[in-house]
Amino acid sequence: MSGMAAAAPFSVRAALGLWLTVLTRRPGAFMSVALVTVIYYAALTCLIAHSYSVMGQAFLDSAEGNLAARMDLQRAGLMATAYTLLSFPIWLWLETVWIRLFNNEKHPWRMRWAEFGCLIVANLILFGIYMVGVIVWMILGMIVVLVAIAGMAGGAMADDIAFGAAMAVFASTSVLMIPVLIFLAKFSALPALAVMRRRVDMSGAWRATKGALWRTAAAWVIAFGVYLGALFGLGFAGQLWPGMLRAYGEMMVMPVFGAVTMETAVYYPYTAFAGLFDGPGAAFLVAVESVLMSVVIVGGAALMRGIGVTLAWRAPEPDEAKAQGAAA
């Protein structure tokens, strides 16, 4: 399939609408994969929310001198981490299933161990590029802030005003991340190629965006805009009733009063989840919210996978890439 579409121009509309094409062509396969993925995310969300609830209540109890609550606090923190780590292989397998389905393979549920390793390496490469960009941004941003603070100090500016101005200067340096994000867009096809070709084809991923880099970046902006809009919309709606979504909202905006220790700063926000499962119907409400969140996540991911798979079809095969390099 990649060979037939390799010379085709990249279309933002086709990439973002690939999920709909797959749904129309193979509705049974699409809905079955979507259902399993929603169940996976919903179960993981419920388990993590329960851990957060135990952590929040245990922190409140430990603050009142309950020594046994400190053990519950540490145990719940470890369980939240364990749930995420233990579920990672399932997420990895489902990613390969989705890519095979989008690539119109006959048996999307088939498990191939080579794909797992290649997909892990591909995602680590993308994560590494992102982290290098963040580190460079932080270093350059701090240099700019220090220079700005030195200039403010010379002007005898009040400390609180100087701090606010320095943070504004630091925020303005976030534009330095734009080249990093564009560079990541250049490798958009890497995860899909890792599954489709069962190898980490960085050269193919790089060439896949040839002549289509800005359209690829535009597709990502649109996809993330739709996904984040749906996610934040659900989050704002969740503030209308007491439940998990409201707890997440409070957790993000909650000021950390008296954060004199690292433990206080880390665990205090989890008090927003304290008592989350108390009361009649509370667990059912959390389950419903988890399903709603999972549907949004799966929908956003389906939108974004179309970008990677569509680009992967444009990636030249190794022999074609060598020929193109020789011709250049």
C-alpha cells in the first residue's frame, strides 16, 4: 500500500479523515478495536482515580497525626505508578493494532513482537527530541531571565514586580519550542513505519514529509486543537457535578498552602480526590466519567493516527530512498 501511495500528495483533509474512511470500510473491526481501547482507558482511569482518592484521604489523616495513614499514602502512590507501568504493554499492543487497522491489514489483532520493540524505540526517539528541545528552551530561557533580572535590578524595580516581569520574559521564550515541534512533525511517520515495516526507519520518516512539512504541521495543529477542545470542554462540563472531572479541575488550580516540605507540595493536590468514592452512586459516576474521558482520548488518538499512517504511505522503500539520494 505504501508503494502505491508513495508519490501521492499529502492532504490534510485525507489524513484527518482517515479514521472515517476506515470506519466506513471496516465498521466491525473499527468499533471492536475502539471498544477494547475505551475499556482499557476507562479501567486505567478508574484505578488511578481510586489511588488518588486514597492518597488524598491518607494525606489528610496523616496531617492529623495518624501514623498508619502514612503507609496508606505511600502504598497508594506506588499503586498509581504500578497501574500505569503494568498497563503499558496493553497500550503498546493496542497502538500496533490501530496502525495495522488504519493500514488496512487483514488481521489487525495479530501480535508481532518485533513491532513492539520498534514502536518503543520510535517513541523514545520522539520523546528524546522533545526533551532535548525542552532542556535547550529552559537553558536559553533562564539566560534571558537572568539578563532581564540584572537589568531590572539596575533600575531598582520592586521585587514582586521584578519577579512577575521575569516570568513574563520567560514565558515569551516559549516561541523557541516552535522549531522543535516542527522538527517532531518531520518525523510524524516514525511510529507508523515502525509497525508497518517492523524497523525504525528514520530516513523514511524524514523523506515522508518531503514537500508536505507545513501541511503536516497544520494537520497536527488542527488535530490537537480538536482534541484539546473536546477534552477541556468535557473538563469544564464536569465542574457542574461533584465527581472525578471536578477533582481533576480542582487539583490543577489548587494553591499549595504551606508547602514547606516536598511531601506537602507533592501530596496536597490529591486532597481534591479525598472522598471521591464515598456516597451512593459515587463509583458509578466515576465509571461514567472515565468512559467519557476515554471516548475523547480514543477519538483524538484516531484523528492523529491518520496523520502518521498517511505519511507512512508516502515514505519511500529503502531501495527507492537510495535511488533518490543518488539522483540528488
